[in-house]
Amino acid sequence: MNGPLNFTADALAHEALQLQQKLAAGVDTLRNLDEVNYGATAREEVWRDGKVVLYRFTGEQAPTAKVPLLISYALVNRPYMVDLQADRSLVKGLLARGEDVYIIDWGYPDRSDRFLTLEDYIERFLGGAVDHLRRTHGLDAINLLGICQGGAFSLCYAALHPDRIRNLITMVTPVDFHTPDNMLSNWTQDIDADLFVDTLGNVPADLMNWCYLALKPWRLFAQKYVGLVDILDDSKAVEDFLRMEKWIFDSPDQAGEAFRQFIKQFYQGNGFVEGGIVIGGNEVHLGLVEMPVLNIFAEQDHLVPPSSSKALKALVGTGDYTELSFRGGHIGIYVSGRAQKEVPETIQQWLAKRSG
């Protein structure tokens, strides 16, 4: 007999039995899983500055592209979200299409890195990697792909050194930090960044992670773990879940001084739009970004709303500006099935048209 909530005792009993079977299967699944790692593609170290390492990815075939593509990721997570696993890898897709792909690994800052500045990250580290590739490939300029905060760094570098970047790609990159739908930016407006950094020194990774998770508390704190029960009898699905969890919580601390400057100049000052971003004594003007630009953003991005990224079009000085609107979220743009074809294909074709 149906109750007021329109379910029966038999239905409840059946659901309880299914749950018991899933949990029992989960014990065997977890017991038999090997260590879960991310990073699917072979790579080799080609340059280093302290903790910062430049890697070259090596695919199954030699690259056909004559200009290397350097990936600059954000500081807040490990960069191998772009190469998470064999069937979810932006890097693998680019290599298969002939690109020569490199990536910067920013490392794990410790107390000795407390006073690293944005100038260190943009001019010394990113600039050092660019110069290494220019030198070893015998080129005046290379291609640069900046992702999220790494995209903001790439915009700064391209504006300061437009002669060294041939083509610029930005992916889920914040540009206008004061759009009304930018919840993360709204949270930072009243932070006393000086007191925050002077008290903490480096910003703990766990603190940053909890802030990001709190942006979607139901989805990221509860729903995904409830959903885990449904896949406990599928070892491949559990392995994929654990790999993503490992990546989420394997986050570096943030170098205090660089964090202070990024919060004040970008989030609070909205420097790309209003001016006032100063790197090593030089002000950043996006109007000096005159090389071709491909701007990729995610339509359901809760960290970098599309309106924040799309502001780039009105600010850059190039007449060759292209947008790709991706149907997905901030993470789905790297790992979803649709992304595996759409994103690397778009990037490679866009670069190929500008290879001359």
C-alpha cells in the first residue's frame, strides 16, 4: 500500500537490499584497487629554476608543429588536470594532432618561498620557460596556452613581451573580476589581504580548498559522495572518482607575497579592466596584446563565469580574436568526453591556420 510519500514497503526493502549489495561490493572494489595516480603521458624535464620545472610531453609520434606550445596552469592546483588519465587528457589530444607540448610545474612552495612575487612567477619563471623554448627551438616567439590563473599570468606576460608570443590561447581565464555573478570575487572584496598574509605567511592549501568547495557546498560536500555509493561495484568508475579526489586535495600552499598582490591587483582592483596591474615596475595594458588570441570559456563555470572571460574581447589590441564557448563546467572542459575532441581539435586547427 502506498504511503503519503508514494512508496511501498516492498520498494523500501528492495532499495535497502540494493544498497547493502553495493556496499558489500565496494569492500571488494576498494580492497583490490591499486594506488591511484594521475598524469597519463610520458614527460621529461628540460629546464628548472628552483622548485619550478618545465616538462616536455612525449607522445607516440614525433610532433609536426614547428612552434612549441607552452601550458601555464594556475598556482592553486597541480597542473596535471590537463593530463589526468589516458581517456581524459587535453595533452594527449594535442600530441595526437602533432603539437609539441610543454607544461610548467610550479612545485610546492614552502616557507622559503614566502616572499616570491608576481614578478617572480610571470617574469622569472614563466618568462624563463618561454626564453628556454625560444632559445632551444631557435625561434623569436612561441605559442602560449594559459589556463585559469595561469591564463591571467599569460595575458600579463603577452602584454609585457608581445614580441615573444606568437599565438595566445586563454582557457577559463578570469579577465573582468567584478562581474556580478563572480561569487569568488565577491567574497574577496572585503578581505584585508595585508593582515591575512602578514598573519599566515604562505596561504595553506587546505584553506584554499575549503573556500572553493564552499562555493557549491551541496554538490561538492554531499552529493558526490552519496553518488559514490552507486558506483561501488564498478572498479573503473571508483578509480576515476578517487583519481579526481586525489587531484582536488593534492594542492600546493600559496606563496604569501604573490597571493597578496594577486588578490589586491586582480580580485579587488580589477586591474585588467581598471588598470593598475604592475609587474616588476611595468604596468600591464591588454591593448598591447596584438598577437592572435583564442579565448575558450565554459558555459557552466562556477569559478570563472563566462562574462568574466568574454570581457577579454574588448580589451585586447588584436584584430584576430576568436572565442570558443564550451558546454560544460570549469573541470569538465578538461575531462568530459565532449571536451576530448572539441577542445584539442579547436586549438590545433586554430594554430594551424596561423602557422605561417
